[in-house]
Amino acid sequence: MSMRISRRKIAKYFVDELMAGKKDVHLQLAAYLIESKRTRELAIIIRDIEYRLALRDQVIADVTSAHELSDATHRQIEKMVRGIKPKAKVYFRNTVDPDVIGGLKVEVMSRVMDSTVKNKLTALKANKV
């Protein structure tokens, strides 16, 4: 019988290995989750990993927009993130979604700033009821 490793320990191990420059740590994580039949926990483990990375000033910004972002827009988002976490190195996970019509949705460290046209239209529609 194998011992179950907590999500927090998995996240700590992953981040420690990643910060040490290990290249294939994601493959180890995938193999472990498959072998231990814990693939359903992936989303929450990723959240734990991102939290651990943020403790080490490595922040992931999830950005959704209708079009590819310019370097200037990335710099503005970086500046905004540094208002939350001044020493942060910001990594972007960009999603292009034409359904947002325009504007941006930025998610950083459990904070969400949604200035998309889709969100504004949804809010207007909700108030009109």
C-alpha cells in the first residue's frame, strides 16, 4: 500500500524542483498523478503550485482578450501586478477568446479584474431585468 502525499507537499516538491532548474518535473507530476489515480485533483494542485510560486515572487497572470496582446499591454499588466507584489517576475498565460468582444480579463493570485465588453454587457443585461 502506497502512502498518499498531500497536495501541498506535491506543490512544494514541484516548485522546489522547478526553481532548482529541473526540466522534466512536470512529467514526474503527471506520472505520479496518473499512477496514484489523482488526475481529478490537477486543477487544485496547479492552484497550490501557483500559490507556492507566488511566495517566491513568481506570479502567473491569466489574461483573456479578444485579440493577441501587444508588448505595451503586457508591460502595463506587469506594472499592475507589481502593485500587488512589487518584486514579482510575471509570467503570462494568454487566452484569445473572440467572445469577450474587447477589453481584458486579468486573473492574478485569486484577484480578478474583468473589463471585457462581454462582462459589461452581461452586467447591463442583469440590471435591466
